Amino acid sequence: MSFSSEFISLLFLAIALSMDAFSVSLGMGMQRIRLKRIAIIGLVIGIFHIIMPFLGILLGKAISNQIGELTTLAGGVLLFVIGAQMFFSAFNHEVKSRVLPVGAGLILIAFSVSIDSFTVGLGLGISGVKIFLTLFLFGAASCTLTWLGMLLGRKVHGYLGTYSELLGGSILCGFGLYILFG
């Protein structure tokens, strides 16, 4: 396989793996999040999209693909729970106890959207791809698509007002269900 065909294949794979980060960030962007926080969220999700496939590549030579199904299940459940919490918190204006994209909440979100890249890393570890190129493309694509999703979510929030939290939570729940059953 030539470098250009491998690059194009890895780029498309990176974009496909980043679509969950885009979807989740679209929902998160509907919350009132400052641009500085959006930048940090994108970077953290990008870093997780480097760490998780790297761990997968390292373990791919020693671990079977059966673990991939469990990590996908865990990621889907996490996204659904975060989305459901966001959705139902829109009805309760007194207590806002949702997973916020700061601290441990940001780590949980970044982990849940990057867990599928771990399973891909398991397979890539066996195939012998260019590790640095793969990790760079995964991180760059997820960071960029996260920023794009959050900025689009911010714009949509301006049009939807209080209903944006319901829509954002629905998007997260829907994506979690898609991962679980799609």
C-alpha cells in the first residue's frame, strides 16, 4: 500500500471515528459554553483520540477482538446516561446535576466518545499501520470536528433557547442507542 493511499484510508477512518465526537459536541454546544472552554474540550477529546487508539494498538497484538464489543457497549451506555441526564435536567430548573464538560465530567465525555477508537486500535495494532500518522490523524480529526460541532451547537442554541437542552440530550441519547443497537 502506497503512502498516499494509506494516508487517505487513515484520514477517512479518523473522520468516521470522530463523528461521535461531533454529534456529542453538537449537543454539548447547545449549553452556554464559552469559547475558551470549547477550545479546551476539543483539545481534551483530541488527546483522548490519540491515547485510546495508542493503547489499543499496544494491546492489539496481545488481546483478542472480543474485548472490542464490551468497550463499544460501555461507550454507548455512557453516552445514553449523559444524554438522559441532560434531557431530564431541562425539566428540573431547580437542580442542575448533569455531567458538565469540566474536570471529571470532561474526562468521562472524552472517554466515552473515544472508546471506539480503542477497539479500532486493537485491529490496527495487528495490521502494522504507521502509528504516528494514525494517531496524529485521529487526534486532529476529532479535535476539529469537536470544535465544529460545539460551534454549530452554540448557533443552534441561539435559535432554540430553552429547548436546546432537550435537543442536545436527545442527540446524546440517540447516539448512545445507535452505538448500542445500531
